Amino acid sequence: MAAAPPGSRPGAGVLAWATGAIAIFTLAPLALSVTAGLMANYAQGLRAGLTTRWLGEVWALYGSTVALSLALALGCVAIALLVGVPCGYALARSRSRAARAFEELLTLPVAVPGLATALALILAYGQWRAFRQSPWFILAGHVVFTLPFMVRTVGAAFRREDLVALDEAARTLGAGFVRRFVGVLVPAVAPSIVAGCLMVFTLSIGEFNLTWMLHTPLTRTLPVGLADSYASMRLEIGSAYTLIFLLVIAPVLWAMQAAAHWMENRDALTRPGH
Amino acid sequence: MNAALAACAAPAAALFGAFWLLPMAELALLPASKGWDTYFVVLTQPRYLASLLQTTALSAAVTLVSLALAAAVGLHLGRHRFTGRRLLLALLTLPLSFPGVIVGFLVILVGGRQGSFADLTDALGAGRITFAYGLTGLFLAYVYFSLPRAIASFTAVVERLEPDLEEAARTLGASGARIARDVWWPALQPTALAAGAILFATAMGAFGTAFTLASRFEVLPITIYNEFTNYANFALAASLSLALGLLTWAVLLLAQRLGGGVAGAAA
């Protein structure tokens, strides 16, 4: 508090201290986990030296979970692009009551706990053994959970007034629907589509609440493997596995930040009056 | 034009219908097979009622504490420009992408039997004290995954806040407490409501964290999971899921109506 420079706002010191304390609360356990994953022996601490042995063991034991999670996340992104983007457009342009009702309904899989959605899927499709035991079953759960995010993100972009005018202008000039959609509208909302894709990807790759119920021993995702390693392996293995999760999502999160920055700059440039 | 719009929405509607609406309808009808009373077990059976009340109390406390702390961080990060600020914000919001199991594991790493906290208390001569497996551990874990979302929301709002108002208030001699009440609170209140509803709903439905901590304090998602997996009590699990889903949905809807916008749906 005493360190607050003269002329600073009252209370600024408290806020700075709170920020510092929360940064430690958030980051210290993470740092601990990352180092524990690289330590030869967690109980003995750094004296025992560092190693990549645990990373290797995790890769041998759980490598397939990383591949499945990446495939599922990419599958969700593909469906969000093919199905979610057109749906976002339809909901943005339609004034019918059915469209409003559907929009409300689409928020439900996000509002309702994943556990409930998973139970419902198992009750409905559990007897279809081939489907139940395939990764497609998990994909179905991930899609209903992630699709609303894409629909909402692009829907908001399609509703922008300048885009409505652009759509209208292209139509007056005689451009057909497909040409307008693919040639004019989609490029205009590209940043939102990219942001939506990244969001869908991270949501799918970190999904556990649904996936734990939907998985089988042959369809284990990264978070399912994490839970398994936390329950049955030594702390070093759990930590090394956590580190692998961080390495997998880090590039995506970085891209998300970059995309948000890009959107801000682009909006600032194209918005009239700025 | 309308045919084209309908064609655009049809694939999404088909997926949503097949993999959410139909299964949910089946889930909603299932308790009826065991008698209508099954729908109300969460209220009539003391065990489930206790689980519901415990989970609600925990989620409400976590939401309030997280909002207060995140508002402080948001006010700081939203109004100051310093080197590394973007990086700090990125790191503080990093846990948003974590599955709940990781958060549970981090609490075990710090407060578990082999945890650093136990090492510390042992070195201080107090013996190995753990807090990971009880209410404290659960509370800290829930705050851990709630903070990032609230920090992101508050920082974004504060960044767009006009500094003039606060400057004017200060020039006129307003105290810090009055600025907080008359300038900050009105500006942050809509965000607090929208973010609070989402935090509450997320905490109510959180499963992975409590699952990893194998907590002595049983939250409703764990109760549901046990009924379903260990006791194959499908109708009961369905009834409890419905109660939980209705509650979280109602809270989000209420916040959205009170806030007068779609902000509440930005989960």
C-alpha cells in the first residue's frame, strides 16, 4: 500500500495486491505440476534431478488418448463449419418464431450439466452396441455441446448491419444464394468463424463431464486418460500427463489470442466513424 | 429465400434433434416408469435433498467469492497498461480450457497427502496437514476454475469503461468507497449478474473436479453418477439429472431476463 505512487487512484494498491495474490493462486500449482512432471522423484524434490522419463511413460501408456482427442476436436470443428455456420446465418436472417425457439433450445446443451446429456445419450443409444463402442458416440456428445458456440458466434457476426447491407447489395446485383453465401458473407465473417473454430476445438479437447460417461476402454480421450492416471498412477506420471495436455492446447490458445487481436484491429479499421 | 434459410438450419436441427432433444425426452420420461413420485425424490428423500442443498450452497459461495476477487483483478488489469499485461491475462484465463479433473489434481498436488502444504506444515512441526479431500479442497478447486471466466468478463468491461466519470468523482472529492459504490458498482453490476449466473451453473454441474478429489463432501453430480454407475438406478439418476438441469437452466434464464439481454447465454 505504501508503495502506491503519488497521484495514483485510491484503492489501487489493494487491487494490485489482489491481482498478484490471484496470479500466484492460479499459477503456482501449475508451475508445481509442470516441474513435478519433469522431476526424477517428486518426494525427494529437485535434488534427485530432472528427467523426461515420465513423459515417455505417459506417451507409451496414453499416447492413443492424445490422438483420439485431436481427432474428436477436429471432427467437432468440421461439423461446426459445415453445419454450424449455415445455421448461424439462417438464425440471423430468419424472423420466424420457429427460428427464435430453435435458438433458445440450442443454448440448452450448454446450460444443462454434461452429465445429464451423457445419461440421455446412453439411455437413447446405449443398446446400439456398434455405435455405443465407437468414437462416433463421443463425437455426438461433443457436437451437441460445441455446436451452439459456433452458431452463436457467427450468428452475432452475420447480424452486423454492414453485413446485412452487403448481403442485400449482392442480392440486388443478382448474385445467387450460394454465391452470396460462399463468396461474400463467409469471407466477411471469417474472423468470427476462426474464433468459433478455436473455441469449439478447446471445448472438445478439454471435455470431461460428458466424455467420462460416454467412453469405453477402447475410446479413451485425453481428459479421460488424465482422470485414470490421477487415480491410479504416481504423481509424477499425472504431472507429466498434465504437461502433455498443456503442450497440446497451448498453440490453440495462442491462436485464439491472436485471432481475438486480429478481430479487434479489423473491426477498428472497418467500422465507420473510426 | 425462406427455403434456403430452412435448408441452412436443417442439418443442425437434425443433429440437435437426434442427439439432444430425443435422448433428453427419453430421459425426461424415464422416471415415470417407476411412478410419478420418482420425479420428486430430490425433494422428498433427505439424502438427495441434502446433496442438492450442499451443492447449491457450495456453488453460491464459490460464485460470490470468485466474483469479488475477479472484480478486483478486472479493475486492475482493465485500467493499467504495463509490459506483460496481455501475457498475464492470458495466463490467468488459461484454466478456462482445463478439464475439471486437472483442477482437482492441482489441489491434490498442493493440499494432498504428498502435497507441498503438508511438507510445509511438517517442516513447521505441525505434522502433515491435508485439505484436498474435504470441503476446503473442493471450495478452492471450484474457485480455481471459476475465477478465469469472471476475470475475462470483468477485464473486458473495465477496458471499455470511461475513465472520465471516475476522474470527475475524484476531483469532486469523492472517497474511494463512494467511487466504488457510485461509479464501479453500476458499471460492473450487469457483468456480475451475467457472469455470476454462468459461474453458478458451471459449479452446480461440475463433475470432473469432485470426481478426482473423491471428496467426502458429496455434490449432486457425484450422487447422480453413483446412482447410475454403481447402483444401476437409471430412473433415479434421470430424475436427479432433470432436477439439476432445470435448476441451472432456470438460473441462467433468470439472469438473462434480469439483465435484459442475451449476455447470460455467453457461457
